[in-house]
Amino acid sequence: MSKVNKDSGFVPYVAKHYDLDKVVSESKSFYENLNQRRSVREFSDKAVPKSVIENIIRTAGTAPSGAHKQPWTFCAISSASLKSKIREAAEKEEYENYHGRMSDAWLDDLKKFGTDWHKPFLEVAPWIIVLFRKTYDVDEGEKKKNYYVQESVGIACGMLISAIHQAGLVTLTHTPSPMNFLAKILERPENEKPYLLLPVGFPADDAKVPILNRKSIEEIAVFFE
Ligand code: IYR
């Protein structure tokens, strides 16, 4: 018997009640769906309704978080002037990255992706989502520490990326480095630090992605039965 009194503050969990065949088929079809996801760097400028971006962010906001603090802010940007400010600042940092800040081994590892310091997707994609992590919350002027912020925000990102894919849109995990310029341009408060930038939109008609293999289950999992 649990010692925790769940008479108040709790509700029954609403289970799906799938039979085992359904559990198997759902697990397979979800894998097959997400296995189609690719990071795409070439976007169409076709508009995406704000309601779609709201749904995607709502989905990411269902992520579990340390003590349910939900330590995240999703900034969704469609303003052309803000997108071009972000592109200009990101390209400035990326130019430095590609011209001395990244090691030769790193540049070599990136060759197959065909990336360089030019980031046109930051202006072409109809939306940019910048995810901020909140190291602490401010409650009536008092700092309240959040828990497992990196883990929580990382999980929310994964769910955001999955929601984008499910909607038939594409994205890219872009980490211009250093990226504090995002906090400045978007005028975020002191407790918010940029975590990840994701352009969101439809793929360009002629978008290409590099040929990559995903590791097999044997390579990524160890079972103890
Ligand atoms: N941030 C740079 C470099 C870059 C780094 C990694 I690790 C990648 O997987 C891809 C790119 C850029 O966005 O070009």
C-alpha cells in the first residue's frame, strides 16, 4: 500500500486500454512515421498558419519537466525584420565558427551535410521558433530555482520536433554559437537563456538531404532480460 494519500490532488489516469496487438502495431507505426523525419535545410517560403505553430508548441508544452515547473519559453517569430536581424547575427557568429573556431576534425565531420556559414533558412522559413530555458522563475520578485532544466527542455524539443514532423512540416535543430544574441534581439528577461533555434515550414520543392544511416537497434540498445 502506498503511504501517499491520493484522496485529494489526484484523479484517475485515463488509460488507452489497447489490446496487445494494438500496442505492437502502434509502436511500429509511430517508429515508421518518425523514421521518415529528416533535418531539412532548404525551406519553402509558403506560409504556415499561426494556429499550426500554436498546436506544435502546445504539444511540446506537454513534455514532462522537473517538479512540473515547465521551465521553457517558446518564441515564435514570423516578423520579417526580426528574422533578418536573427539571420545577420547568426551568420556573423557562424562565419567565425567556420573560419577558425571549429576544429579541422569538426569541419571534416560536417562535410557530408554541406553546411557553411550562410543561413538563408533563417529568412526563408515562415517561422523560427527559439526555445529558451528558464534556469529560475521569478515569483513576486523572488527567485525560485527550477530543476533538471536541461533535461526538461531537451525533452520538450524532441516533442516539438515530432509535432512538426507529424504536421507534414520540416525543421532543423540550429545552434548558432554563442547564441546570447537571441536573448537580446527578442528582449528576453534575465532568467531565460537560449537553448535551441528551429526554423519551421514546408520543405523547398527541390530540397535534398544527405544520405545517412541510422544505427540499428543492436547498436543503440542493450537488453537485460
Ligand atoms: N552550428 C553550425 C555548425 C554545425 C554543427 C553541428 I555539431 C552540426 O550537426 C551542424 C552544423 C551550423 O549550423 O552550420
